[in-house]
Amino acid sequence: MKNRRNTTSLVAIALSGALLLTACGGGGDDAASGGSGGDGDVTLDVSLFGTMGFEEAGLFDQYEADNPGVTINYESVQEEADYWTALQTRLSGGETPDLVGLEVGRITDVTTNQADNFADMSELAPDAVEGYPEWKTAAATTEDGKVVGLGTDAGPMAICYRSDLLGQAGLPTDPAELAARMTSWDDYLALGREYQASAPAGSAWTDAASGLYNAIVSTETEIYYDDNGDPIWDSNPAVRDAFDTAAAAGEEGLTAKLQQFAPEWNQGFTSGSFATIACPAWMLGYIKGQAGDEGANKWNVVQMPGGMGGNWGGSYLAVPEASDQQEEAAKLAAFLTAPENQVTLFNEQGAFPSRSEALTQIGDVTNEYFMNAPIGQIFGEAAEAAPVQVLGINDSIYRVQLSNALTSVEANGVSPDDAWKAAGREIENQAS
């Protein structure tokens, strides 16, 4: 069977929003208010990964207040790979949460191989399935039309930076001036060399070679699969070029040699271990959560080098078939993904909306925490410039193993060629 793929680019988010708004209701008032909590007391177990922002933006509390008798029992695992492994174990054991998150890198695997594990949202919440750009729902739809999840966010890319650290190193801190000096990835790394020459003690230009790698490949149409659904990770020059560029940055000492989402990486947001980081929109909430009040008015946001468009991430909410509270879980999912709540999430956490109606309302949004950065404009333009991306079954395996290989280069001195070969062996073991 041919692997499913995205059928339109992120530009469709902005361009199709007004058209879809008139045709689709996006969940309507019932979805936004949460509807009825049902008869009697209900406890919904929700399991997510990273910082998806629902709790931080107060949406769980709002749902409970609007639906007396409903209690939300929420847990989150910061590293998505750990979360996914645990979820697979829970699905196979038949004891699952009532509502779970699915990262976009897993969605083709789910629609192709694991659809039976998840309820059909087009039956449980038909109104809530509408109101998305075609590509978002299509990626979560099986060949026979089952919709396994409701879209939460998308991952248009930018660069987040510590303005205070750049200033101490004598680099531009104004976003416009910084963007003018950063018209390509080569420029970005050249600035990094300038930074390292005068950097505060213990600070590197960027966090991790893996983060740089993921940012570079996020701008590509074909990454790990081609348009026919065939894996091309080891023959795609864009992947190897990005890998080599990131590896060279690590060998040159431009990275803090950190593993993303590890405790030391989390601490780096406040300790000044790194001055810049490639940040999809959803990472704004993560940075705010890790840096806390101390990071306010230190972090800022600038467009990707040369105004390039990329996409890294984006998620779905799904109801496992094993849940005995599917209808109530679907109501919560519809509420959390309703247009007005996606706007709230962007305002509060930076999670870029995937609903068309929400996209018409965020163009002027600024973020006080990030020095009033015009995040609506920055991420909106990034979404418009993003390419069509082909999705495949093992996207996350390829990404994780190549990221691990890059960590071995910067942290352990493994040669890039040896690291690439090691990644290939791990990929062969896991993706065969």
C-alpha cells in the first residue's frame, strides 16, 4: 500500500481560511462550550506529550467549570519518543487513556497500521472534523475514510534567541537587524562564529546539532519519503547535506552539545547555555514554561534565515477504541480544538492554529513574554512559505535516529560518517 502523504502545503492554511470558514462550522457553539458533561460524574484520563498548552492556557479548568461532574485527569511526558513507546504498550494491553495526543510524525503509521486502535472522529464528533485546511484532516484519514484524530496545531518555524546574550557578544539584538544579517544557513552559522568569539562564558550559539538539522530539513518537500511513498532518507541529498551541516556545527563548537528535551537542555533556557534555537511555534510555550518569569523580556523571535518557510511538528487528539467513555472524550477533544480555543492557545502559548477560522484571527497577535514579538506575522508568513511535505510511516524513527547520531558527533566525538552509518543500522533494525 502506498504511504499516505500531505496533499497541500502549509500555504493552504492562510489562503483557504476564508473559503473554508463560510463552508464549514469548525465545531460550532456546542464544541466551543464543551456541550453536556453527560449524566453523572465522569473522569477523563488525558495523556499527552511535551507542552501542548491546554493546561497552561486554562482550557482544562474551563471545561470542568462548563461541565459539572467532569474531572480531567491529565498527564504529560516531555519526550515524545518516550511517550509513544509507553502508549504502544498501553494500547496493546487494552488499558488506555480516554484521550491521547498523536504527533504528526506518527500519523501515517497510525492511519496505515494502527487505525483499529482509535475511534472514528467523523462519527463521534462529525462537526468538529470540519473546518480544517484539507491537508490537516487528510493526513489523519485512512484509505477507507476513518478520521483517527482532530488537528490541534501546526509547526511553522522561526528562530528564538536570547537578546541579552547576543547583546553581550556584540551582535544585533533588534529582529530586523538580525534578519538582515541572516539571509541563509551559512549566514546563521557565520553569526554563530562571531558569537563564539565574544560569547559569555559557558554559552554556545545554538542548543544542539539535532535541532539545527531538524530546522534545515523542515524546509524541504521530500525528506524521508518520496512522493510514491518509498523511503529515501539515505539517498536524499537534502537529508545528508543537513546532517553534514549540523555535524560540522557541532564539531566546530557552535552547539551546546545538548540532547533536546533532556533535563540539561531544559535548564539551558535559563542558564544561558545557548543563545539561539530553531523554534517551531509550539516551542514558545515550552520555552516560557522552562525559562519562567526569569526569561521574560530576554527571549525574542525572528524569522528563519532568509524568510524560509518550514514545518516541524503539529499534533492530533485521538480517542482510543479501548476507552469506555468515547463520546465524552470526543466532546473534550472538540472543545480543545475549537477555533476560539486554538486562538487562545496561540495567544497564551504560541501553538499555531490548524483550524481555518482561527487562522483569520491571529495576524496581529504579539507575545509579551517574547519582547512583544509579532508572532502572528512571523509564524503566519512562515506557514505561507512552507513547502508541501511528504509524510511516511517511519518519519519519527528516521528523525530520532539521525538526531541521536548527531548528538554522538557533538558530545562524544564520533565522526560524522561513522555516526551516519550507526544511524543507518538503527533505522534498519527499527524500520524494517
